[in-house]
Amino acid sequence: MPTERQRTQMRKRRRRQRRLVFLVLLPLLFLTFTAAGYGAFLYKKAESVFKDSYLDDGRHKSELRDAKVHPLKDNISILFIGVDESESRKKEFGDKTRSDALMLATLNIEDKSIELVSIPRDSYVYVPEVGYNTKINHAHAYGGPKATIETVEELFGLPVDYYVRMNFYAFMDVVDALGGISFDVPYELVEKDSRDSHNAIHLKEGKQTLNGEEALALARTRKYDSDIERGERQQQLLTAVVKKAISVNSLTKYDEILDAVGANMRTNMTFGEMKALIEYGKSGSLKFETITLAGTDGKSNNGAYIYQLDETELEVTKSKLARHLGLED
């Protein structure tokens, strides 16, 4: 039976992994449309991939909007939903998987800025799909993206215009599609792989080519250095992926990159709407601000761990996002 200290450490580790998911998501989307810029074939390929990734959430628009918005001309919001669709999870839960990560992005068309709000998966909130309070990650199990969207709208009182649901393993697939990445591993490490097989990954110290499994293990490991060093290592890995992807030698790999992203993504954004996001990266000075919802550890009535959001801080965040979307009175 784990101690309270061990449970706290486990929760912190899960939060770090969830942050990694979203450090990966946006670069993957921009890489995809960089790929689409290289010739008519890849453009058609990207169009086909995103057509296959399209999954209608059953809404023409958010009920909190007077009219439908478009990212080319309006401020918009996108809910990123990270899920674990590994074989072990599928066997255990089928299609009723809980979300492993949630982040709400608001995009301001005027200054091309993005606010990214990380929503702790154990946040204790009202879930409209079932009509009672529970952990926010349960919403996806109850009703998929639609129920998750409704829950986030209820939490913030703001419209969620689009969603992107991404499998955590997109990162691995992109690295493999690139034929691996060159990286200077700072120390010898032994880690579990994406299937949670212990000691499956063994890396020596020094510069080497990492495949997807190895890159993911290095990004996730938490046994060898501090939180700050871990964050720096993750940024270095992502930089290595981006540099490899935009190199001339990788142009022939873009077909596989598109497959890797498309196979791991579902979204209610059309190809045209998704393509409009490139405008946010054209200036080369994309403005990001990240926000994590403050709160305290607690327990529900049945003794389960929950994250109780700080109501005062939540109101501050809601007002900030409303201003960013141009919706505050």
C-alpha cells in the first residue's frame, strides 16, 4: 500500500508526463502543415489525412457562441485532449478511456498570441453528461470529446470551439518516421517502454541516434536529474525533432510524418480550419503563455484522491481567457 508521500510523488510524475504531451502536440501540428507546403502531392496527402482524422462532435458551434467562428478571422479556443490508446488500455477500457491530459488554448487573431491552460486531470468539477461532480478526466469515459467539451465549457463559462484528441504515442511515431533523431544522452539510463515493460530501454551515455521508444523513455525518465533539468531535456528533444523534420534530408519523410500525426489524431477541425493555424507561426515570434490551475489535494466522499481547484484563482483565469477571446464585457 503506497504511503501518502509516494502517492504525491506518483501524482507529480503523472503531471510531468501530461505536460510533455502538450509540449509535443502543437509542434506536431505545425510540422504537419510545414510538410503540406512542399508540393501538391503532400498538400493532397495532408488534406486526405485530416479528412480521415475528422470526427464531428455533433455541434455546429458552441452553444455559448452566437455564430460559428473561423480561425482565419476570429479569436478561437481549442481543447487538446491527450489519451492513452495503448493495447493494454484498450483491453481494459475499450472505447471508454479517460483523458490523460487536458489543455485549453485560446488564440487571439489580432496579436497572434496563445494562452494555454493546463487542467489537472483529477480536478473535481461538475460533469453535465452525468449531472454530478467528479474528476474531469472521467468526462471522456462518459461521453467522449463532446462530454469533455461540455465539462470544460461549464468550468470556464467560455466557448470551446474546436477539439484535438491526440494519442500520446504520436511523438514516438514521428521520431520513427524521421528515421530517429541524433541526441547526446546525458547519462546511462534504464527505463520502461511505452507498454510499461520494465527495463526494456537501456541507453548508454553519449551522442547516438534514438528511435521513438528510446526518445520517449528519455523524455519521460524522472530518476536521474532535477525537475528543471528534466524540462530542459524535454525541450532539447523537441528541438532535435523539429530540426530533423525541417532539414532538407527529411523532405522525403513528410509523407510518413503526416501518417504518424493522422493515425494518432481526431479533431472536429476541417482541413481548411486546421491549415489556418499556420498564420500563428508565420511571424516567427509566436507568443505563448502557459497557465496551470491552482488548487489543493483532497479526497472525495468515497475517499478517492481529487484536486480541488482554487475558486479565486479560477475566476482570475476565467477573466483572463475571456479578455483574450474578446468576450469580456
